[in-house]
Amino acid sequence: MLIALLISAALSSEPNDVPGFAQFQMSRSLIYITETVDIAAYRDERLNRLEYKIRYNWSQQFSPRKIDAVINSTDCPAIHQIVTRMGKLQMPQPLPIVDSELPPPPIMDGNYYELTAPSSFGNGHLTITSNGGTPLAIWVEHALAALLPCLPSTPLP
């Protein structure tokens, strides 16, 4: 169901002017690297099917080296798998603080993961954030690894 909403949220027929419907990122705090992927959907009239376009951005704080690439799913089939797996992502549940329980302390030196996408409730959006070892972290890391062969240059580790 989430996939259907993702598709209907940003369907366009112009591959050069495609609005994004979802974004995910990973930030590595110790080495100041952020990788961000914006995803958009459009109907490829030539192929008569739904395709995706992504904008991939890699940057490192205090470094002039950056990667900014736009990639179509016609050139990188892994994008279809990334979007499909996004729709199957296990969602976290709210964790209310009850009685004398306190939330776990934040991790200050790890990786930070985020996904913003349309939700299955009306026209809403959801944003999920987490640290390493979570379903979101695993999905983001697999998605970024799947995009590596499609990038014009390889990011630094």
C-alpha cells in the first residue's frame, strides 16, 4: 500500500522536471560525511511504465570534494528494488515514557539515518530517524551500496 501512495504522490510525465516524493540519508558523525538521496517518479512514455529518477549527493564537512549526480532507473535498475524495499520497511512504534522509565541516551558518535516519505494516511508524510542496527539503518545502507555501481565517481569510505 505504501508503494501505491509513493507512486501516486509524485507522478510526472517530464523526466527533466520531476518533483521528489521521498528522501533518505545517512550521516556519519565521526568523519562528517553525509549521503542524501532524493527519489522522484515519472511515467516513461517511450517504455509506457513508471520509472524513477534520483538525485544523489555526497559531501564531507570541511572538504571541497562533493558528488552530486542525477540517475534514472532506466540506467540503474537497482532504483526499482530500493523503492520496493522502502514500501516493506518495518516501521517503529511510539515508545511512551511511563512511570520512572527514561529513554536511552542518544548516541553521539555513530551514524544517523533518516527517511521522509508519503504515509499511508491520507496526504500525510512521515519521517523516521534512527541509529545503526535498526531496520531503517539496514535498508539505507543496502540502498546506498546498491547505488554505488551507478554513480559517476565513487565516494570516499
